[in-house]
Amino acid sequence: MTGPFLSLAQIHNRLVLTARQVLRQHQPGPDRRCPSCRTTGCPIADAARDVLHAAKELQLWRTAPEPTAPDPDPDDPPQPL
């Protein structure tokens, strides 16, 4: 199922699954050549790695910023360590 009814988490998961499948198909053999492209340094595998890296770095389903600790009140005495 594809279309405008997918959530951001579903789109994220499908991108990750597709990138992993591409990496399995373009995994270099013992001669370090891609079995599909027959080249060293397969650009398709590089693109799939970039997608996985971006998906790991960005969490698209989080829209709110992380809460920060409140500033200490200058009138309060310092807390013991």
C-alpha cells in the first residue's frame, strides 16, 4: 500500500527496508565487485548506505523539540552535590 495515507513512521520504515534489500542485492563478492553492477564501489550501494545513515540520524516522527532543563532560580540556595 502506498499513497497519501501512510504515516511518517511507515514511510521511514519502508525506506529503511528498501535500502537494506538493495544492500543485500548489491553486496560485493570476494573480488570486491558488485554482482549486479560488476563494478567496484557500487554507486547504488553507496546511495542505500546514505539512506540508512540519514534515516538513523533523523527521526521524522518527532515533531516537538526535546524539553530542556529549566533555568535555576537565582534566589534558590545551591543544591548539595
